[in-house]
Amino acid sequence: MLRYGQILQLLVMALLGVGLIMIHSAGSYIGMGDDVFEYIQLRQWVYAGLAILAMLVGSRLDIRSICMTRRGLWNPLFCAILIMFGCIIATFIPGIARNVNGSSRWLFLGVGNIGVSFQPSEMAKLLMVLVIAWWGTRRAGVMHRFWAGLFPILGLLALVCLSIIIEDLGTAVLIGMVSLILLVSAGARIKHLLATVMLPAGGLLYLAIVMTPYRVERLMAFMDPWADPMKTGYHPIQSMLAIAMGGLSGRGLGGGIQKFGYLPEDTTDFIFATICEELGIVGAVVVVALFLCLIWIAWLIAKQCRDPFGRILGLGVLLTVGMQAAINLAVVTVLVPTKGIALPLISAGGTGWILTAFALGLVISLDNAHHIAISTECPEDSLAKTVIA
């Protein structure tokens, strides 16, 4: 019988497989040369291979020992946080930062057109989960107290969100929501969070939207896309059209029309609309079911952990993946205003695939550690099971 960790591995590979197929389908167009197709295919296969490798590496790590046994400057979490802030600051430096669609969220390391680009905000999502798991375990006895337990980690969370929100509102909100839930699970009092976070966070979110014209336009387009169907309302209208054209069974793999210059970001943020058009409601349900199964298995792994670090880590990873997927699906189906946030393990992108797979690999390592602990405690039962098998 498969263990939870093995099932999680299969689910990650299944989602990556769906992503590879749909990226190739959505990225194809009439008159596309063979060289361009081979480049797209090779790049995504490399990303998928690196993601699977990252998952396997994460599943072999004893992340609890790495984070919990070292203190001060020698703690890898401290070094990783410094690197993360350095990378986020570098996104504002011309020449290093890479501007895509008016946003400087990427760093480019290379010469000319040859190099690697990545998003520092992807690092922040995983690091904040690890840091809160570490802090919640270290300060478990005082997490109910504001100054001794909650305030230091809340200050770090504020710095991370403030540094990201300028260019990437969606990721900052995602990190904030996941972190607050984890802090409550670690023992922080809800009344402390309500008193100190809700009003400043609401005011900051209001300013981030009002002071940025394109975010206001997106909000207006969400309220009435048909008021300006060729500009601000174009994106949600085309997404809804792609979903409607798919029907129950879809147009068939590769048979979509919206990808031919009508639906923007058809291989990235709005790839689910392409899935709906080509594979129909049936394909969409399969994708959603894969995500639900992944979240459920991750929850079972986190639930069986005996130490608070593992429980918080598992909960944080499943919340990050689950909430990001939910936000993306809500955007694509126009249930919320348009926001640039990817569908985990499916939307095209190297950094997102690799770090998400690595984070899920850490959850798999929790399941491995659980079974090792059981076999250590009950060697006779383990031997008996091996003989029977």
C-alpha cells in the first residue's frame, strides 16, 4: 500500500504533467517554426525535471534538524532571509531586474538573452512558512503573549510583505494570509492579531490599490467588464469566453481558439481558461480534484506529525499551495478582480515549479520521518510486516 508521501509525489508529477501538456498546447500558434517549438518544449521539460529533482531533494532532508539545531548567524534560515531581502531589493536595480508587463518582480542572472530569471517572492513564500514553524516551536510557551511571542515574528512578516507589495500585491496578500493562520496555529491569540494587524493591513491594502492606476482599472473592470471591453475589460471577458466555449467536453486538446492572440497570458496566469476551453468542464474538474487530493494528503501528513515544527510546516505548505490555486481559479473565473498569480505546478514558470515542488518535498520528508520513527519504536512489528510483504 502506498504511503501518504508516495501519493503526494504522484500528485505533484501528475500536475506537472498536466502543466507540460497544456503549456505546449496553449503556446502553439499558426506559422510557428519547429525551432521555436523545440525551444519551448525543451525549456519546460528542463523546468519540470528540476522541479521533480527539487521534490526528491526536499523529501530526503531532515529539515527540522537543519533549522532547529543551529542558532544565531549559523542558522540557515537567518542566512536565507538575508539573501531573500537582498534579492527583493535587487529587483529595483536597473540592469539586474527584469521588467515584465510593467512589473519588476524578476531577477535576471546572465549575459544578453542567455541566463536565468527567478522571482524572489517565491522564496519568501516558503521562507516565511519555515521561519514561523521555527519561531512557533522555539517560543511555544510564550506565543500567547504579544511582546515576547508575537511581536518579533509579526515585525518580520510586515517587512517581508511591505517589500513585496510594491510590485506584487497578490503574493504579498497570500504570504500575509498564510502567515496569520500559521501564527494562530502556533498559539498566538486572535485578539492580538485583530488589534494590531487588521486596521494597518486594511489601510495598506487600500493605499496599494488606490495609489496604483492599473489596479483601480482592474477593480472597475471586475465590477463591469463590458464598460470597456477592448481595454480594461478585455482580459476577464476573454477568459469567460474561453470557459464558455469549452462546454462539457471541450474543443479537444490543441483545438482551442482563444490562444491564437485573444486570451492574454494563456500559458501562465490564465492557463486554466485554456484547460476549460480545450478539455471542458471534465478537464477542469480533474485539475481541481488533483489539487484537492494534494491538499488532503498534505493535511493528513501534517496531522500525523508529533512535533509542532512539522505540523506548522505541513500546514503552511498546504495553505500556500491551496490558497494560491484558489486565488488563481477565482481570478480566471472572474469571481475576483484580475491579479497576476500563477496556478501552482501548472502555469508556466521555472521558479514557481521548482520551489513549490521543493516545499511539497519537505512535506514528504515529514511522512518519511514519521514512518522511520514508527519502525524504530516497533522494530518487531516492522520486521513482521516486511516478512509478510
